[in-house]
Amino acid sequence: MYSKDGENYFIVDAHVALWDARPENQRTIHGKQFIDCFYDYHQNLSPASEKWPYEEYLYQGGERLMHDLFEIGYVDHAIFQPAHLGAFYNNGFGQTEEAFALTQQHPGKLTYNHFFDPRLEQAGIDQLKQEAKRFGLKGVKLYTAEWQGDSRGYKLNDKWTYKYFEACQELGIKNIHVHKGPTIRPLDRDAFDVADVDHAATDFTDLDFVVEHCGLPRLEDFCWIATQEPNVHAGLAVALPFIHTRPRYFAQIIGELLYWLDEDRIQFSSDYALWTPKWLIERFVDFQIPADMPEYAPLTVAQKKKILGLNAAAMYDIPVPSELRLPQLEPQAVSVA
């Protein structure tokens, strides 16, 4: 919980990871390129006090994650959103077993989402069914630009991706998180395009599609899709750190999202360990749209509370203490003439 100016905020960090990018886990040069690109984002967008040494950035481990998120980071609940990247890392980038073990050690604090790759076709569906039972999956994280053999990406509206979505429906996996954001070296820019979100959201209205990084740099395309598809949500990972380096750009991002989607479909994410949640939460609670940007309405405390935790808590059925919920509006009586 975070408290400021008499207000208490329930915090759900909806996008965190445990990764291992150490040299012994790098399968090819692309593994180094990938983590170096991450580190560039970290160095360029973080306050000086929040920058990590490179060696620490390669691998954090569960003990540090628990400290950074829950002991000093104000987080009440966090959701793992792993990227596998098996073509780049011997044991994968996101550490499945270590992350899942943490969820077992700290019940009520962590949710583990897994991943799938539709290019594995039926064998992958069979595996997803086993993993859904083992992990108790409520969500998955998709990386549409991930390499697989000779393929350098797939689309959400591919035939086999649809078969996986049908399996998700059967398995009760309702929350589909999709990386649709900045290109990460050496992945291909076009494989992260948001256009296929429109197809999938239309054809699977009982699934919720959380577009991580809200489509950046394709924010306008994302907003035009999301305003038409009520099951499309925005994840603020990567967008939030601009609150430090380019606050007016962040004001534009959050202003556009609130205009097109409203505050019920936007989720706070630190993208740990790209960044840590503490400073992002503090800056967001203090943030206000500049007065000379009148096309955007001021941010309210209620909007910030929804974005920082209540929206993701509702999506994942995470219990929120009664004192941290927003007051329910009483229904208005309708007079009949």
C-alpha cells in the first residue's frame, strides 16, 4: 500500500519478470543484444538514483524481487508476465520455475502467468493444457515478435493462434497479455504492430486483451482500436518511465488513454526489473497534466487508484481490503411521470 496526502492506494504491479540474461544462459549473440537493449532503456529513462550496475541487471533473483516490490516498493500484489525467447537463451529468458516457486512461497502476493507459441501447433496446445492445470493459469503473456526456427514472428489472427485462444476459453484463461510496444534488438519492429489486436478482440469477446506498452510508438492506432473493442486494455509498462525524462510526453500518453479508454481499462506496470515500482508509484501519484495542455482533463485521485491497482485486481479477482476500495455510487432513482 502507498499513502500520500491522506489517501491510501492499493497497488498491483501487473507486469513483472524474473529473468536470467547472464552469459552462461545466452544461446547466441542475440541474447546479449536483447538484454543490452533492455539496459539502454533502463539507463536512459531512470533517475540517477535508480540506475543499476550492468552485472546486477543481468539477473536479480527472487529475494531481490521480493525486496524491491514488497518491502520498499509499496506493491500489494504482482503478476509475472514472462517472455521465453528460447532462440536466444538456453533456459529461456523468463525463469518459469523460480517465478512459480515464489508464487507458492508467498501466497496472495504473486500470480504467475505463462506463455505459449502458436507455431508449436497441436503439441503446444497439449502442453498449455498441462501447464494451465499445474500453474492455475488465469492469464498468458504473448511475444508476437519472438523467433521460432525460420519464423521471426506471428500474428494474433493466425489460424493456430486462434486455436490457442479457443483452448484458453476452454481452460478458463481469460486474460491475454500481448507485447505490442517498442522494438527490442534484434526483434523485428513490424512483428509488434497492433493491427492484429483488432481482429482477435472482435472474434474473442469473452477474452480480455491487455496490450502491454499500450502499442507505443503506435499509440494512436492502439487508441482507435481500443475505443471500439471494450475487451482491450492498456498496460503502462515502458510508458510510465517517461514521467521522469519526458513528462509532457507522458501527459500526452495518459491523456489520450483516458480520453479513448477511460480509467477502467488502464493498468500500472513497473516492468520490473527494467524499472522498480517505488519511484514510478511516487511520481505517478504526484503527477498532474500540465495546465497548458487543456485538451486533457486533470487526473483525479479515483482515476489514479484504479490505474495503480484496482483495475488489475478486478481482472484477476485479487481481494482488496474494504478500506482501500472506491466507494460505490448509489443507483439513481428513476421517476416515472
